[in-house]
Amino acid sequence: MLFDIDKYKRPYEIERVRTKLINTGMKLGLNHPITIKISQDLDKLLNEYSANKGSKSFYN
């Protein structure tokens, strides 16, 4: 019976990292190591969000 606040903060974090990725890609290029690292971070967030989206973490 636990309220999972991260479940609701995750979409905002995803948007923050997505914006960072776009800005970095435009500034440094899509093949720059920093851009690739941010892309990997975004992938991880999206995968975690997708995996947890269907779980009953609001109230068990």
C-alpha cells in the first residue's frame, strides 16, 4: 500500500533529459560521445517507465 511518487515524477524527468538530448545534439552533433551518453540515459529512463507503467505501484 505504498504511494510511488517516482511514478509521477518520471515523465518530467524524461522530458528534461529529452530536451537536454535535443540541445546537445544540435550543439555538438549526433555522434558526439556526450550526445550518445544522454541518449542512453534517456533510453534507460524510457525503459524503466515503460516497465513500471503497467505495475500496480499506486496502491497494491
